[in-house]
Amino acid sequence: MGRTTNEPGKGVRARFKEWFFAAYMKWMGEQPLNLEAAADVSAFAKFLGVTSFNAYRFIRGNTVPRGADLTAISSRLGPDVYFTLGRQAPG
């Protein structure tokens, strides 16, 4: 008997990874050019309201957001994050 896990499948993680990276690239393109304050993943994480650690995990496709991270990402990037994850947006 296989073990049961709440971790989403590789397909969901891959789809989210692609969506999240595209959102990051779009956000980077909207940032002013400033050599002292590079628009990096840590700055994107701060903009979203998630930890840098989790943002790096999302970009690498290691995991997908849940709970407060999912809510924070949705509040900044819209409800498409839910559809990308195969879930219905709340409300």
C-alpha cells in the first residue's frame, strides 16, 4: 500500500512553477532600473508578503503555496493562482 501525502503532484508543482516564474519576470520588468536595489527574488517575496525562502522554493518548483502564502500571493497577483493550482478561488 502506497503512502498518502497532502503534497500536490509533480504536474501541479510544474504548472505553478511556470506561472510563478512568469509573474516574477513580469514584476521584474515593471521595476525601475536601479543598480543599488536589484529586483531579485527576495524583493519579489517582500512585495508578495511571503518569505524569501518560500519564494525560492516556489520558483524551483519544490512546493506550492498554502494558507497565508496562497492568500498573500492571490492578493497581489490575483485569483489566477488558485486556478493554476487546480483550486477554486475563495468567495
